[in-house]
Amino acid sequence: MHWPAYETLAGFCGLTLYAGAYIAEEACAGINGVRAAQRGAARALGHTPVHAFRHIVLPQALRLAWLPIVGQYLNTIKNTSLTMTSGLAELSYASRQVETETFKTFQASGIATLLYVGAAAAVEMAGQALARRSRPAGSRR
């Protein structure tokens, strides 16, 4: 088995730790956004704390935190260009390589921009679709 290059591992670990901290805080904010009365009502109906969290609190928390989490994924896509500083050949780096070899600056930058916009649009559309699907019936929001 062939391991990826050091730059790839460093970029992956750095972006994962950076984005993971923000996503964890957004998930925590979503959990804290669910009123304590919801937990109390679940306990009053006889649910165990784990069952109440899994079936009552967590779905509401994910509904609250989903769009900020999608925003963080979009931020992570944007931040992949920072891995160029460690020598990882990502999209911005590859477009600069094409630019220096062919002297077609606008074409290389334009295609890289379109690829970034396409990736961001795909993540945004997927996030919006999941947010619509998880919306409770009869909700207008």
C-alpha cells in the first residue's frame, strides 16, 4: 500500500482539525438551542436520557445547526487553497502551474474559478436539499 505524500497528509490533518473545531461548536450551539423543556417533556413521557437525546433533541439540534455547518464546509472548500503553502498541488497551485507553462493566465484562472464555484454550488444545493427534507411537515421556514 502506498501512503500519500507528507504534504497531502499535513493538509488533510490541518484542514480536518480546523474545520472540525468549528463544526463541533456549531453542533454544540444547535444542541444548546433546543429548549430544556423538550428534554423534560421527553423524560416525563418515560424516555431514557439517551433515547430522549437521540430521538427528540438531536433532530431539532441538527435542524438548527445544519445551515451553519454547510457554511463551514463551504469555508473549508475555500481554505483548501491555503494548502498550497505546504507544497500540496491543489487547484490554485495547478492553475498557476498551467499559467506559467502556457502563459494563458485568464484561461487558467477562469477555469479554476469555475471549478471552485461549481464545488461550492454543489455543496450549497445539497445542504439546501437536506435542510428542506428535514423540515417538519407544515413548516414554512
